[in-house]
Amino acid sequence: MADPSTYRPAPGSIPVEPGVYRFSDSSGRVLYVGKAKSLRARLSSYFQDLSALHPRTLAMVTAAAKVEWTVVRTEVEALQLEYSWIKEFDPRFNVRYRDDKSYPYLAVTLNEEYPRVLVMRGAKRRGVRYFGPYAHAWAIRETLDQLLRVFPVRSCSKGVFNRSRQIGRPCLLGYIGKCSAPCVGRVDADEHRAIVEDLVAFLEGKTTAYVRRLEREMKQAAAELDFERAARLRDDIAALERAMEANAVVLGDGTDADVIALADDPLEVAVQIFYVRGGRVRGQRGWVADKADDVSAGELVERFLLQLYGELGGEAVPREILVSDLPDDPDEVGALGELLADLRGGKVDLRVPRRGDKRALLETVAANAAQALKLHKSKRASDLTTRSKAIEEIQEALELDAPPLRIECYDISNLAGTEVVGSMVVFEDGLPRKKEYRKFTVRGDQGFDDVSAIREVLSRRFRRLSESGGEGRPGLDAETGRPRAFAYAPGLVVVDGGQPQVDAAREAMDEAGVSDIPVVGLAKRLEEVWLPDTDSPVIMPRTSEGLYLLQRVRDEAHRFAITFHRQRRSTSMIDSVLDSVPGLGPQRRKALLAEFGSLKRLRAASMEDIAAVPGFGPATAKAVVEALAQRPATPEVNTATGEVLES
């Protein structure tokens, strides 16, 4: 634990102007980023009596070894620089709002010739129209089931669509009237897109006009004595009304707004947001985060808005943003509103509603935030306890000087000594840190056995660690000031294997000049933990949380290595099988791999499927099919694991 007085700047050296500051540890890793209207006043508050500091602030200042700052001219510049630094350095003590799940959207793929509607999660794609997010996927599917009766849009996958087109028969949805079946030509591309556009307009909130149109058509059909069509339209109207019930009108003026409220305690904060479009609640999301310091609710809302709209982009900023709290300083509120307006490209009304329907809706969102915080705390109590216990058990069993808060694990994957690859996964505080995962392609003759491959991978990783402590600040690039790759030392290194692999890893680390980091191996057969230069392993109890954490780390490294190996193997096998096809160069082979993913799927594809790939035609597709027929598929076995691999 560092003494903050050892790096406290001289009081007269800190400027009184507004600016952004950052605390860093002895390795140069940024721990916390903040902004201040007066740098001198704000930074002085961190160097007061330690007993008066917030618990997480105390942990931050005692872990830091340096504080730096940058003076800016305006509050808007301070907000922009603070967000940029937080995004670049990902400081561990800043408030990081994390979703507890990936929220589903209702997506319409307008970028396809025959657009489809589906439930989608994850990153958004260009050319796809999204509605939501929603709290539950089942809620979207129930609504979609009602809407497909009225808007029979394609909802099948590409494989099902192509298969129905080839055999000339639609799928079940086409037979029961919930798909217009463009795969068999019941409607052409223009007619199908018109149905899609009606669905999109309905989802955008233009519901009343469409329902009235159906009612007029129903009455006209009844007047013409076409009672069968009138009954069908009556059922369609009922289906639309059931779908609209899930999105009742909450704001009668047709407002487009994001309604945001938070609930916090001294250690954590929960945020809830309702997306209101056309006066209806179209979606909801929630986040929970640790509080880095004792700041007001208004400042927490400000940080949340910066993170939310900074990541989503200007198109996500609505005309109106209703929040439960705002910063006390009117200048900060004005700067935040100006920044959001710049992102949106138009005026943004940022305010706390005081009365009426908008206030009532905000109170509902606040109640959801309070409930989410209560639920999170009940879940996290056991989760934090379990992770802390696991780290303590590992430290005790391996007799480590400090708890291994950062664990790195390495694994090797190969097929009969070919296409040898390695993986590195990182766990911090018992949780995976996926953006720091790394892949290695093992080169040369060293790749013919796991021991040599482990030695090469560890040598490359820890040579980079040694180099990162060269010129400039440790862990940061001397020219750009950004974090270097492989810049941070682990508290424990784990390799997948027994005594030979551990000794090879220790030798590689010693040659790289890194002898103070402990290394162990976890053998699969008996789950034994091996230390370097020992004759017997450490046996941890089967019920040990520490052993369970080591198994999770090892299994994640194995999964990551196998995934990378299969990607490379698919590429090399397609290259070897198709090298005799005239005119089929590297770019076309990449196109095949991108389209079909593996040699097995390429063999199962028809000549028409291959001809549909960009850059291919009937003649080239025929040559590919003939080349595949001359090389029959054979099962392959991973010699490291004994498992049969897909071709």
C-alpha cells in the first residue's frame, strides 16, 4: 500500500483552471480519470486525512503512484477529454456501467433482397433496422407472432430460404399464412418489400392509421358480402390490438424520449432507462456499477449519459432526455446539454420533469432502478464472497506472497504437429477480461510438441513484458502514452499440462528475465497442480473454490485455442483441396471460407450455392464441386485431445 504523501504535488504547482486528471500506479497503468472545474480544489481533496475518504477512493489513492493533469478551456472540452481517456485506458476505479445481460432487439434486415424479421442480440449491423431493446426475448416473439399474421414477412434463415427455393415448397409458416413465401414466388421482391415497409411503419408507432385502414377494408368486404375476407380482417385487427397492448401509450403527446433514473448506496449504483418512442415504451435496459468515489447523483447521471451516448453514437440521442438528477452546477448542465446536442446534430432537451405524466413515468423508472439494485446486491453477495474465497485458497495452497488478482493461462492446440497455435486468456478478480486475450501462431520446428510450443509462446509473451518497461513510463508507449500490449505482469501464470510444461514455462520466463512471477500447471487427468522443479503435485480439494477457478481459467484457454486452431485449419484445408482448381486464387478461397465457414459445409453446398458467392459463376462452381468429389472427406483427430474434429 502506497502512501499518497509520497506523490502529492506541491500545492502551488496545481493550476486553478478547469481540467482532467488521472491517477496511475507504479507500472503506469491508469487507475482513475476525473474532471474538475478547479484542478487545485479537486486534487487537494484526495490528499486529506485518509480516514475521511470514501472506501474506494482510499483504495485508489493508496494503489496509485502518480497523478497527472491536463488543463482545458471549457467544461465541454473537459467532458470530451474525460470520456476519451476513460474509453482509452479503461481505469479500474472509474464507474463502469455493465449490462447484466445482452438485451434482445427486434431486427428487420433491410439490406437483403428479401428482408427478414428476427430477434437479434449483440453488436448492431449496417443496413439492419432495430426496434427495442426489450427486457425479454419471449415478449418479442409473442408480439412478432401476432404481427406476422397481418404482415407475413419472411422470418426464416438463409439456409431454410434457399432449401425451400430449391425444392419449390414453402416452410410451415408459408402454409399457415404467416409468411408470404417469396421463396416459391408467391410474391416478388417488390411486393415483399412493401409488406416489410408496412411492418416497419407499424413498429415505428404509426399504428392508428393502419388499423383504421383495415377497419375500412373489413366494412367494405362485409358490404360486398365477402364475409370470409371480412372475418380474416377482423382477426387481423384483433391481433394488432393484442400486439399494441404490450406497448400502451404512456405519454399522450407522442413524445420521443429516453427516461433515465438511478438508485445508489455508498458502494454501488443501478441505472434504468426506458425508451419512449411515439409516446409508447418501446424498450428498457439496466446497468449496475461500483461507485469509485463519493459523488452526487447528478454527477453519476452525467457520467452515465457520456458513456451511453458516447458508445451508441449521435443517432441514439433523442430529442428529449428525462433524468432523475442533474449536476448542481448550472455550467456543468449547460456543457453536458451542449455536448449531447453536438452528438445529435440538433437541440436536446435535458431536464428533470417536475409534474404530470412524465414525472409519473420517471417515478416508475426509479422504482425499477431501486428493485434492480436490491436484486443485484442479493446476487453479488455470494458471487463476491465466492471469488474472494477462490483467490485466497489459491494463494494459500501455492504459498504465494500476494493474492493472484490477475491470472494468465496458456494452452496449445495442434493436429499431428501441424497448424500449431497457442492461446492466452486473462482473468482479473476472478472474472475473464476478454479484450486482453491473445492468440499465437507457433512457428518453425519448435511446434511439433506441446512442451516446445509452450516454451515459444511464453518466451514471446514475457519478452514483450520486459520490453514494456523500457523508455518512458512502464506499461505505456513512450510516443503515444497509450497502454502497451502485454504491458501488465500477472500475479500467477497457469499452463495446461503437467511437470514438463511447467518446467518449460519456467525456463522461458527465466530467459526473458522474469523470475518473480509464479507459474503452475493444471493436469487434466487428476486435476493436479504442478509447481516447477517438484516431484509431487499440489492436491487441492475437489470441492475447493480455488480449484474450480483454476479449472475455469484452464478450460477457457482450451476453448480459445481450439477455436483459433479450427479457423486456421479450415483455411488451410480449403487451400489444399482447391489448389488444383484453375483460376481459384487466394481471394476467391477466402470468399468461400467466409460464406461456408468450413470444408464440411462447403462439401454439403450445391453448385448453385457456390455459384451465388460473389466472384463465382457456374463454370468455377462446377470446378470446385469436381475438386471436392476427387478428395473424399476423412475424419480427423486432434492428437492432443483425442477428439474427432469436423472437416
